Amino acid sequence: MEALYHQTNKLVEETQSFFARLERSMKQDAESLEEEIQTRIDIITKNCEKLDIMAYKDPVARMQTSKSRIDQLKHDNKRLQSALSMLQHKRRKRELEAQETEELLHRKFKPLREDTTIFIDHSLQHQNSLQRANRNLDDLISVGSGVLENLKEQRMTLKGAHKKMMDLANTLGLSNTTMRLIENRVKEDKWILLGGMFLTMLIIFLFILYVKV
């Protein structure tokens, strides 16, 4: 049992040294080294199974010590297997990335297919339509702003005219009936002004909604 234990322990230490070579190796060398490491790991696994059987034949006083030493070998062997799996995964990932890069470079210089060209033309037409719609919207907003500004000025003018008429009426001593008629006319003009402002805003809103749709 002692001879097999020391042989297996030495095999673990030798196998650990293979990983430094594996990390520096190229693809073909890496594959052969991975096979060599896996073969050694399999041998260690079989040796540990044999050692387990031998440990049960030891005297009770030595059995626990033997089991602890074998468990340590198993633990080291699992670490070797995990390290090998990780390096294999990293190598395959690098190879896949290199393959995808190579394929991308080859596709990059191929002429555009007809359906791709049609899609690009359609996208350009759609972009031009959006640009024209945006320009039309800007023009409409500019016109609407001008209309609102004019309506605002008219409202201020009506306010000033109303005040002047009231002052003039008071000065001339007009009757209450005449004063109410004047006020009603001013109110009608005010509602006409507000209606015009609302209609202008509604037209702008509907146009913006139509463009977005």
C-alpha cells in the first residue's frame, strides 16, 4: 500500500507541472497535452480506488490515517480535473472567437445582396420622409406661433379699446343700456378671439399626431 500511495502522490505532483506547459502551448500541442493530463488523472483515480480497498485491510489504529491520506489524494485529483476542464473551455472559447472573427472578415468584403440593397433604399426613403415631415411641422409651428402672437396682440388691443370706450362712455354720460351693449360686443369679440386661438392649437395638435402616426 505504501508503494502505491507514494507512486500516486508523485504522479499528482508531476501532473501539476503539465499545466504550465499547457497554458503556453499552441493548439496541436495543447490537445496532446490535454490527453496526457487526462490519462494521468484517470490513473490517479484508479489508484485511489485500489488504495481505498487496501485501507480497509489495515489495522483499526492505522485505518483512519490511511483514509485521510487517500482523501487528500482524491481532493488533489479533483483539483487537477477542474483545472483541466477550465483550460479546455478557455481554449475552445478562443478558437471559437478566432473562427467567428475570420468568418466576419470574409463576409465583410462580400457585395451587398439585392434584398439588403432594397432594405437600405427603403430606410433612406423613410428617413427622407421623416425629414420632410419635420420641416413641414417646423413651418406649421412657426405659422401657428405667428397666428397666436397676432391673436394675443389683438386681445391686448381689444382690452385697451374696451377700457377707452368705457372711459369715453363715462365721460359722455351714456346710458346703462348703451354701456351693456358695448360690453356685450366686447365679450363677443373676446370669445371669437379665444375660439380662433383654440382652433389654431387644435390644428397644430392634429397635424403633430398625424405625423407621428
